[in-house]
Amino acid sequence: MFWKKLWNFLKLIWGKITNRKTSNKKNTLLDTTVLNLFGLDLKVSREIPADTPYELTVVVPRAELRASKHCNYREIILSSITIAHSPRFPTEAGPKKPSSKPLTA
């Protein structure tokens, strides 16, 4: 039993080492996201130049699991899963300065 647990632990560590993503290119960014949700596996990995800032957004507005022990009932509801990888551009008006006046009610 001890040897089996040790073997599984070593396999886990080896898997984490081999799945590590690094970039050898200079001035690049590596964005990676992995989503494992009720048997749904999504992975996005992008390597892009660092001169334009990008953002990686993952939105899961609804993820629900309904299960009943009595009648072996299982329902999985996943709604509108969105993964967006998009550049960030400055606004046309430029960055807004914070207001020096406090808000009053």
C-alpha cells in the first residue's frame, strides 16, 4: 500500500513537471487556462508578443449539478461558458482621472 501511494505521488509530480509551459522566445507572454467542470475539459494556451497587452477572460455564469440518491438521477447544467482572449486597447478619450470630489448621497 505504501509503495502504491508513493508511486502515485511520483507520477503526479512528474506530470506537473512535464506539463509546465515556458517560452524560450524573448518578449513574449504565455497565457494558459484549464477548465475542468463536470467532465467538460477546456484548455486555451496562447503565446503572443509582449508589446500589445492582452487579457484572457473565463466566464462561467452558471454551473449546476443536481443529483438524487434515491432514483439515480443526475443532471448537469452548464450555461454560456465563455473564454475570450483579446487585446486591450486604450479608450478613445484616454484614461480617466479619478475625481477629487467625494460622492455625496
